[in-house]
Amino acid sequence: MTPKEKRLAKSIGQAVANKRLKKGLTQGQVAEQIGVEPETISRIERGITLAPISRLAEIGDVLGVALADLIRDGSPRLQDRAQSIAASMQSVSEADSKLVMEIFEKLTARFKRKS
């Protein structure tokens, strides 16, 4: 794998792990449902292997998330991360959304000053 592919594999693997844990499943349970060894799921989550799209789609089905969510949540691209944040914001109230934006603006202003 190229360095870029390695970073992508780690990011997607972390997204898979986060979704799996949120769902309350073990690696073994996910592996059993898609017909692979638990080590396969472990290797994907650790970013040792970059899973093929078809395998990620199977994992997404087990975890109840869209393939695009696994890829976007694991993407290092700024626009993908912004879409993930926007999707998360849809489930909060208007007041909470405004609060999150205020906090975000303060944090980004602070980080800009540090750069």
C-alpha cells in the first residue's frame, strides 16, 4: 500500500471500529454475519488491510450504516468530514445547533491564532 492508502485504511478502519462499538457488536459477531474470520475484521479496523468496497458494504449492512458513511467518516478529506458533521447536526435541536456553531467558531478562531 502507498502511504496515502495506508492513511485511508487506518481512517476507514477506525470508522468501522467506532460504528461497531456503537452498535455493541464484537469483531467476532460482525465476522460471523459476513462469513469471514474475526482476524479479517481486526485487520480492517487496525488499518492493516484496505477492505474492498464489497466487503465494506457487507460490514455496513451488519452495522446498519451506509457504505458512504463508512468511507466518509473515515476520510481524511476536509469536505468529507464537513459532510459527516453536517449529518450529525441534523439530529440536534436548533438551539443546540447554534451552540455547536458558536463553539466551533471559537475553536477555529483560537486555532488560527496558534498557527
